[in-house]
Amino acid sequence: MDIFEKLTILASAAKYDVSCASSGSRRENVGNQLGNAAPSGICHTYTEDGRCVSLLKILYTNFCIYDCLYCINRVSNDIPRAAFSPNELVDLTINFYRRNYIEGLFLSSGVMKSPDDTMERLIKVIRDLRKKHDFNGYIHLKAFPGTSDRLIQEAGRYADRLSVNIEIPSESNLQLLAPDKSYSTIYKPMEVIKEGISENIDERRKFRSAPKFTPAGQSTQLIVGASPESDYEILGLAKDLYVAQRLKRVYYSAYVPVNPEDSYLSAVTEPPLVRENRLYQADWLLRLYGFALEDILSPTYPDLDLKIDPKLAYALRNPELFPVDVNRADYELLLRVPGIGLQSARRIVRARAHGSIRYEHLRKIGVVLKRARYFIICPGQPTSAGPILVANFDRPEELRKSSEQRIMLSFSTKTTFFYDCTFEGLLTAVYETFSRKILPDYIRGDKSVEQMNLFERGIEIETSIEKAERVWRKLRQTLGDKPSRSLYRAFLSGAENIEMSIYSHIKAAVDQRLQGADQLESVLQIEKMSRKVGREAHRMRGFIRFKKLKDGLYLALIAPQYDVLSLIRRHFERRYADQRWMIYDCRRHYGLYYDTKQTVEIRLQAESTEIDEVLHNDERDYQRLWKQYFQHINVPERRNSKLHLQKLPRRYWEYLTEKQ
């Protein structure tokens, strides 16, 4: 059986396990290694139902001695069987990683002879990756109920995350559906992992050089819909696991009826996907939003409402808590408002330092107003009107006079600063506004004085690195590093009039007397564009696809919405410290070239047809393997084209191998 057939069988066999995130581990590249685990996690593509594909999720084998009724790989099923060799899995992982298809490896397996025998095979794979190939990417390893303590401890030295799946949310139903398993054999390796993590934390406090043990913690998976437990029982179990076993995540997997003929299984004809989504929403409220289980469900009302999300259901059950004043409420109370998330609540608290938040500001902050508007109060809500209209609604001549005044003002002379479209040039222009004591009406790039209109006075600014650095130092001193970087990201957006927003923000930062409504508007505009550029950079870290050329260079072509090469440069230097690579922005006609020692900016004209002629001999084989893998990890019963396009817009497809 060749590698293509094995990949088809074992990717299909692994697709029902959803606990496949790559976050929580900062495994930094400290030398000339391959890989650098990002603590926030990166999605490299999305399945047809919108699920993130971050890791090579694969089974070592689908041979299994167990007969779990809910599992496609049960011993009594007559299905194609296969098994990888350790070298085959290592080769797939390394080559998929070098092409930026994946963030690392998620390795599980059927149980071949015994839990310990299978665990030893899996450990050999990840040990070879770490020791023989200096692989520094993310590894999630599945541990089996009944595995010995010794093997769990060894696995934790190589894996970023370990997980032991509970699967069925009650022991009585587990005994019915998986008679070879028990909660005692599941909880024992969980305890070993928990104790190992705790001991490692203490050890690393004493010796910073001590090796890490499962730095991303442990997780588990619960199957939803295969047995009759209520949502209250499922979330109660999850809450206990977060406390007792210190789990990082509990994953919920809507049961796909792969063995519908079994009478012991719940009579489901399709996966309960909405219920799965509601459980995830409730889980987030428990873990991150400060909700108690009793705030969400109770024995009297044991199941989540499938029509509305649990946060909205809570708000409707507790009308006495609303509306919330967004200018006065504390962070914890803001988190209770439907439509306000963790990030938008933090932004509201930060924005209040610059002035009173109005209704029109909330959308820029990221609040989902179609849900939040019923539960908040703030100035400028749709029921109010502007001051001129309210004062003169029965005096049309006053409204006309106000309009005429605005028209007359629009013909006054405007002062425009022209700069060279670089960030250093913009900072130089800002320096000159203070130096010359001129308040510009516009700051524009890439336009000559000859393009000005009759009422415009133009001043051309010559870029000065010294002046730009003086402004940058002052910004970092006044605003801090993070807000200063937000200004740079906003600049990279190229948004209309973004220069004036940056200038207004800098001006107010230097002179606190200018704080007010205009300052808040510029702050929100900068944060909005900074988020958009940051989101594009994050996507590019995952969506870039390298192709290996005959000379050993790994080349990637991209066409991002914003100019993000400078933002992703450091990520790829760390990730691929041991390989030569080039990332070329076809929209802006420049790129980055890394020779394993330094990165330089380059400019060239290259077409994809020319690149195909110089591909390495094995490049098309790995492209074909990746496409085959992507095809077979999709679960047809979960297909959701709308969500897939939302997560993976068509503008990225041109350079994605799996979409060719």
C-alpha cells in the first residue's frame, strides 16, 4: 500500500476528532532549527464546514482491538485498514510543515495490541521529530485509557499537548457504548498529566533551563448526541474537569451516525451541529466571561435554547440588569451584554479614557450592535437627533443658513503636506507640522504639487530618518510600545485619510489639552484599521504556501489586501531558520528573501507559469498529498459552504495549494 492510499484511509479515519487546536505553547526556535510554535495558534486552511485546519490530524493506524459502538474504526466494522511507519509520518510532517501547510502534528491512533504498545509507537514518531530532525513545531499527542504512567511521562517531554478523550459524558452510558473502557482508566492518565504539569512548573521555578512538560496542557473530547445526557450534565462535567483536572479545553463533537444500525445509540440521522455550537458558546461563558453554570442552565431548564445563544438567553431572563451604560459599566458587567465580547469590552474601557463613547463609536470598537443595542444606553442612540436639527426642526431658514455656512467654509484655502508614502516620511511630515507651527488640512502621499486644486497650498516634505526617529521615540515614550505599533499597522492599511487620523492622534498624545471627541474618533479609526491589518497579517502567516524549487529555495506568492510583509517577516525567520525562502507580494511587486542568515527586500517580476517550470522533482507529489489530505478530512455531514467562505474568502484561493 503506497503513501497516498494510507493517507486517504487514515485522514478519513481521524476526521471525527475535533480537539485539534495549536495554541497555548510558546516553543521558540533558539537556533538553526525547523519550527517555532506560535502561542496564539494559526489556522492554515478551513474545512468545508468552516473548521480550522491547524495541524496534520492523522491516525498512526485505524486497526483497533476495541468495539466502541460510536466509532468508525471499531474492530467489528468491515472497513479498509492501514498503518503508517514512523518514518512515513515524520516525512509527511516535515514536508507539510516546510511548505507552511500545517502548524504541527496531531497524532492519534486505534489501539493495536494494547494501550502501551500503541503509545510506544506514537512516542517514537514524536521523539524522532524532536531529536533526529530538530522539529520545533507544535505536537498534540493522544494518550489512551490504560496507558502506563511511565509512557505518559515520556510523551509529555516531547508533546506540547496531551489529551485523553472521555467521549461519552456519563459513565453508565460509556459502559453501554464502549464496554472496554471505564472512567477510572480514563481519569488515571489525566491525573498523571496534571501532576506532571504541576511538578514541571515547580521545577522550572527553580531551574529555568529544565525541560518543559506538556506546556500547552491537556484537553479532552465529549461526543454530543450519541447518548441522552442533557446539556446541564455535559457542562457540569466540563466545569468539574476544568477545576479538578485543570484542563485547558473541553471539546464538543456532534455525533455523526457512522454506525446507524446499532440500537443502543441515540436515534440521530444527522449531527446536532447547532447544539454543538451552543455548548461551545456556553463553555466560553464559563471559562472566560465569569458566568456560573447556574447562570446558564439548571436542573429545571437542563438544555440550551437552540434558537438563541446562551448569553442572549441570560440577558432575556434577567431584564433587571439592563440596559447597561457603556460609559459607566465596569468590565465584568460589559461582558454580560450580548454583542460585546472580550476584546470589545477591553476597547470600550480603553476608549473611555479619551472621551465619552457615542453610539456611532461602538461599531468601530467591534460591538455587534444588532444584538447589543437592546441592552445598552449611550449618547447618540438612533432615537436621538443632532443638535441643529432638534433646535430648528420648525425653522427651515436656520437649517439653510447652517448649510450655507458649511459650503462657504469649504472654499477656504487648504494646506496639504505631501510625503513619499513611507512611514518614515509620514513621521517626518508630523515633525514638520510642529517645527513649522502649521496645522495641515491634509497629509497625502504619492501626489505631486501640480495635482493640487485652486484652493490648496502644497508643501513637499523631504524624508529625514533622524526626524522620523525623534518622533517615534517620543511616541513610544508617550503612548507606549503597543499603541505605537497600532499607528504603524494603521498606516500599512493605506486607508483613505489615515495620515490625518495618525497626525491627530499624535498631536493629542503630545498635547493632552486636545483630548476630546475628535481625539476619540481618530483613536477608534486607528484601532479599527490596525485590527484589520493585524488580522490580514495573521491570516497570511497561515495561508502562505511555499513551493520548493530545484535549487532548494522555498518560494511563496501572495497578494494580501494590505501591505503586511514587514509584519510577518520575523515570524517566518523564526519558523524556517534552517531553510532558504522567498515571499513575494505580487500586488505590490516586492518581496522578502531569507538566506538562513539575513532577510533582504527584493523586487522582481515573476509569473506562476515560470515558477512551475523550475519546481523540485518531488514538489508536485507533496502538493498532491496535501490536496488529498484536505479532501479527506472534510466531514460531508457537516458541510457549511457559507461559513467556509466566511473563514476562507475567495480572494485567498489563487495561491492556496488545496484550492488549485
